[in-house]
Amino acid sequence: MNARMLAAALAALLAPVSLAAQQQPAARPSPRADSAAADSSLRIEYRREVYNYQGGARDPFHSLASTNDVGPQVNDLRAVSILYDARGGRSVAVVRDIQNPRSYRLRRGDQVGRLRVVQIRQYEVVFQVEEFGFERQETLRLSRPEANR
């Protein structure tokens, strides 16, 4: 079929519909009858499964993008102690959240919120912060009382 034959067939099919629509005026029901019919026929009921996660500190099914709870920031943390291993990667840092009584025992590669431990040095912990697709490094230093005297 070429384009002319297709257009003619389409026009022939649509012509009776358009003539019938022009000849018969549309009957309008009263507004009360229309709203009553719409209320009874368009009632939609939504049901959602509700769950309650009792596992760890954060619900893994809850999106981090839609909440303000993204974990602690570096300035919210205080380094309590560092067990440093100069020979290998077995160093451990104990870090405490200032606002909560919660403490974290971190090794290289561990992640707390958007903070990932890149390196543990003798007196500091280096974090890689991932925000909005960008990465930067921040350092948390261990406060040494003997150095402050």
C-alpha cells in the first residue's frame, strides 16, 4: 500500500465517526449525578506493605538519598585511640561520635556513613569523604596529652 491509499482508508474510517459526533449533541448529566458516579467508580484504595527493621543501627531498605541521616561527619568525630602497626595493614583506630555515645572500631577500608578509612597513621586517621559524586580526604588527629604540655 502506498501513502495515498493509506490516507484514503484512514479518512474513510474516521468520516462516519466525525459526522455522528456533529449530528448528535452530547447529553450532559447533572453535576450531582456525575460526581456521585465518579465517586463510586473511581475509588482507588492503595495498600502498602509495612515492615519494621530491628537489625543494626540503620535500616538497609531506607534510601540514604532521601534522608538527612548520612552518618557522622569528620568534625563530629573524636579519635580516642590508635593501635598502629608499622609493618602491615593491621592498624585499628577507635573513634567516638561527639553527639552520641557511639564508638567505632575502624580498620583500613571500613566505612561509616559517607566516610571511608583510607589510611591509619600513628597519630591520625585519614578518611575519604564522598559527597555529591566528588571525593576529598580529611584527617582526624589523635589529641596527645603529652604533646600539649
